[in-house]
Amino acid sequence: MTKIEQHTKPWWRRPWVFPLGLLVTVFLVYSLPPYLGLDPARSRIPAPTGWYYPVLVTHIGFATIAMVTCALQIWPWLRQKHPAVHRRTGRVYVFAGAIPASVAGFAIALAAPFGPVGAVSNVLLATLWFGCTVQGYRMARARRFGDHRRWMVRSFALCLSIISNRIWGVVWAIVLAPQVDTTFGGSELAMGQAIAGITTWTGWVVPLLVAEWWLTRRRT
């Protein structure tokens, strides 16, 4: 198969496009409603008083834009048939999604009520998401499109790691719940913080490792 034929595959030859869009849609439909009314009492995250909740809602708003535009950015049909739309959507992803969402995420990570292990993980996640996104944009501006795609694949993995995070949360809760009376001395709080800490790490480290494996495989 020639390189041109590879780049003009019909959408049904890209079996991941529809499931990815559906996954993002279902996640947002489930996750957003508690925050639409701006009521701290409905927050799924125990929100400390003061500045935390407004910054959390800001992070969620920009992250929603990032997730939607990120899913559009990696849609091959849009990128190939409508490059101008791809470029504009990319700018929205960078400047109205990933960058402000990662900055707000960095701030709330420092005060999140899930213990220091989770805080360190979320600070690194926000920092890497910001850095990969900025580097991807710089490569596009320099017309180094191969490097641009590689950095944006990393940014994509970090952007959608919030979905992976939810899956890992269920996994670790199932694994650790039987140990509440042994490993955690009967403390559900300690177990909850352990689940949150491990989940935050596996939530973004595993997708990033998979992205790196995929990039290395393609380059080889």
C-alpha cells in the first residue's frame, strides 16, 4: 500500500474513531452535570473553602474544551480533508483548552484533598501536559510536522488520561478494599487516599507509556 493510499483510508478503516468520540461524549455527559450549577455541595471532589472550587470549575471547563477538540484533532478525515479546520481547532485546543486547563490543574493539585502522593502525581501531570502541548504548538509553527504530531500524541494521552483515571480507580478499589482491616488498620480514609494516590499515577503514566510505545513502533 502506498503512502497516499494510507492517508486516504475511509473513516470505517479507522476503527478507533467512533469509539473514541463515544467514550469522550459519555464521560462528559456523566461528569459535567454536577458542576453546571456552580454549587460546591454537588462537587464530586470534596472542595476546600476559598479559591479551590472556582479554580476547579475553571479547570473542568477548559478541560472539557480540550477533550472535545483533542478528539477532533486526531480524526484523520478532518485533518486530511479540512486542514484549515484542523489548524483552527488545534489553536482552540492549545489556547482555550490544554494550556489554561493545565495551569488551573497545577493550582488545584497543590491543594487537592487526596494526600501528598496524589498531589505530586497531579502536579507532574499538569506540568507535562502543559509542556507537551506547548512543544507541539512550537513544532507546528516551525513546520516540523513530524515532531508536531509526536508531541501532540503525548498531549492527547495526557489530556484523555482523566478517563483512564476513572477506570483505574475502580480497579484499585476492588483490589484494595479487602485489605482495609489489615493493610490500612481499619481506616477507610487511609485506604481512600491510597486508592486516590495510586489511581492518579496509573491514570496518566500508563497512557503516556502506551503513547511512547506506539510512537517508537511507528518510527521503527
